[in-house]
Amino acid sequence: MRLEILALGAALAAGMSVSAAAGPNYFAYNLTATTTFKGVYLAPAGAGQWGPNQALNDDDKELDFGERLTLTGLSPGIYDVKLVDDTGRTCILHAVNMTKETSFDIRDSSLTDCK
């Protein structure tokens, strides 16, 4: 038992990935009827400083309708989400609460702030 604790401590100190020490996984679900997003960017709510394109985390580098996207580099917080669809239209989802939930849905009805 003592050796297992020492091994876990050594792994953490070395920066190795240990699932018990890892944070939660975050996801975006595209529940739109037909919209594909080539850009999915997050920023702390109101900051306007967008992080990297999360759509690049997907195998085909886009978030297709009916698909789940893994979001990386996040910690619990409230985010604005910028979505860029395959026609170039940009939509902003404001104040997505990721403090208690680890996922959010993108629906046609939520795409109201678009240009």
C-alpha cells in the first residue's frame, strides 16, 4: 500500500496523467438540425478574448450536427461561446454556465445572436 502511494506521488510529480487527478471532461453537443460549425471558441464571459478553435479537436476538424465535441483547456466557469458555421456566419452564445455542468447543447433556437 505504501509503495502504491509513493508511486502515485511520483507519477503526479513527474506530470504523468492520472485519471483521479485529472479535471472533468467538457463537451459541446450540436443538436441543430443541419448546421456544421468549423469554429468553436470559448472565452470567459464578457472578456471577448477567445481561446483556440475547439473544433480542431474533432477528427474532421468540425462540429457536425448530431455530434459531440470534446472541449480542452477549460476549468469550471461561465463562458461565452463563438460559433462559426460552414457558411461563415458567426453566432455568440452568452453566459454558458460550466460551473456545475460539464456540457452544453447548441440548438437552432439558441442561435439568435448571429451575423
